[in-house]
Amino acid sequence: MLGSTLTIPILVGAAVIDSINPCAFGVLIFLLAYLTKKFGRGKKVLIHGLVYILAVFITYLAAGLLLLPIIRNLGNFSTWSYLVIAVLIIIAGLLEIKDFFWYGRGPSLAIFPAAARRIEVYVKRVSDRLITSFFLGVFVALVELPCTGAVYLGVLALISLAGLTINNLLLLIIYNLLFILPLVIILLIVYKGGETGRLEKWRQKHREAMRLFTGLLLVALGLWMIWFTF
């Protein structure tokens, strides 16, 4: 059964794919640039950043828990539902690979332009109140799903086949902790004196390579799901 093949190595690999997405990096770097300008370098930037990342974690986990029964019901209807999910993941991977060669041309897995503009507005509304950073994290986690959600969809499909057991719930929590780990690392780099401008230049320089790596692994994940469905 496909659900029984979801192991820690597979889960870690999928989480690594999802976590290196330039969309997630870009929003956090933009937020930290604003916070350091507003509050200077200090504990306020660290605390606001941690609250933001916590909100992303909670929202992603909650979205997974809400989607699991929906995907499970699709599976009860037909095994072909999982094949459709696998094909969608492969298509997402091909779009990511396309962006390595022709970035910005044609359809891409990215935050919708209207949502990106709203993120900029909400970042500039972050105040001393930590709740503003928390709500920003919730909003960003939701609107960046078109950019980061393909791998998550595959993992949820694998988990749903085995049912939401305590073990699979722990796997889902581990997945989301690994997803936010690079965000925590970026936050600590800035807190320790790293320049957000340099981080953004690094992201811009390597975004095509990150998309290529993500795309190849997405295609491999989709093909793997198809192989083990039968």
C-alpha cells in the first residue's frame, strides 16, 4: 500500500524540496529588511521574525490537517484520484524546470501578483504588536501555496492513504518543522548581523537553480507515486 511507503528519508527529502523554494525566502527577507530598518538590529527583529515563522508553521500544519480528509475521500472514490495528484505534481515540476531555462515566461508556480502587492502593504503595517507579524505569516502561508504547495500535496496524498494515525501526524509535524528550518536559519543570519541585501542578491542569483532542483525532484516524486500506486 502506498501509504506504508512514507518513511522518514522520503519525508525529509520532500520537506527539503519544499523548503528551498525562493518564494518563501523572498517574503521573509523583505520582512526582515523592513524590520531592521524600523527597529534596528536587536531582539525585536528576532521576536517578530520568530512569530512570523511560527504563524507560517501553524497555518501550513492546519492546512494539511484540513486537506487530509478531503484527499482521503477522493481516494475512497478511486485510486485514479491519486494518479491525478501525481500527474499534477509532475506538471508542477515541469513548470519549475521551465523556469530554469525561461524564467518569467509563460505560466509559473509563483505568488499571484495581486497577493504579492498585498504582502508588501501588510509588511509595511507590521508594528510593535506581535499580532501583526503573526497575521502576516498566516496570510503569506496561504497565498504562497501555489508556489510551495505541490510537494505538500504529494506528501498529504501519501499520508492519506494510510489514514491520519498518530505516527502520520508526527510525520506531518516533522515535515512542517523541516519546511520552516531554512527560514529560521535566514532569521538567525540577519539577527547576527547578516545583510538582507546580500541575502536577496544570493536568492536572485540562485533562484533558477533552486527551481531546477525543485522541478527535478517534483517530477521524480510524481513518477514514484505512480509507480507505487499499482
